[in-house]
Amino acid sequence: MSLKNIKAGDSVIVKGFTGIKLGVFKVDKATDKNITVVKKNGDKMIFSKKDGIQVNIEEGRERYANSIIEDDGSYVAPQHKKAKPEGDEAPKKDKKAKPAKTKKAAPEPEEELEEDDDEDDFEEDEDDFEDIDE
């Protein structure tokens, strides 16, 4: 099916100038030469039925014109993950929810380290070093 057979109430896929599919839109008005689509913010986009290119674009910005194709069901909406607000790194706990009770294991006794009073072990022995000046 071509754009010539599209009438008001049909769906079309709007593509950006780069070719990325932007979404599925309902045709608001269809004449012999043009197709009008209304964006979510209320702005109207008018496309040529001949080639599907947007005609109501600012002068000098024609190369950034959007285009339309017939809705063939190929558009898949992007999946966006919800952004976490800053400072919310840990999940919030429900005030009503109580943690499950678990038996605490008996703490293991820590080994006591014996302190050595022999500080002589760490004395420098000058005989171990060679003189570089020689």
C-alpha cells in the first residue's frame, strides 16, 4: 500500500531525517496532496503524499525534514530504564515490613596476638649493606 491510499484516522510511522523511527501517529487530515499529523504537543506536521517528506519545514532547514511511511507494525518503542534519583543508592525500606528473625551464630573467639618485646630483631646491621662509593 502506498501513501496515496492513506486517509484520516489511519496510522503512519514518522521517521526523523536520520531514518530513525520516531513513533506511530494517527493521520489527522488527508487531502489529495498532503497528509497532516498532529504531535503530542499539538504541533502539526504536513507531509507530501507523493514522497512522504515533510513540507512545513523552516526555510533553509529542508535537509532536516522528517518523513513518513505507512504503519506496517515494524515500529518498536524504545525501552527506557527509570533513572535513580541521586542519593538514593540503597533501596528504601518499607516501614511496615519487619525483617525476618534469624538465629545469630555465636561469635568466634578471636585469637590473642602475643606481643614481642624483642625490638632487637629489627635493628639495622650496617654490615649487610655495601658502599656504593667504592
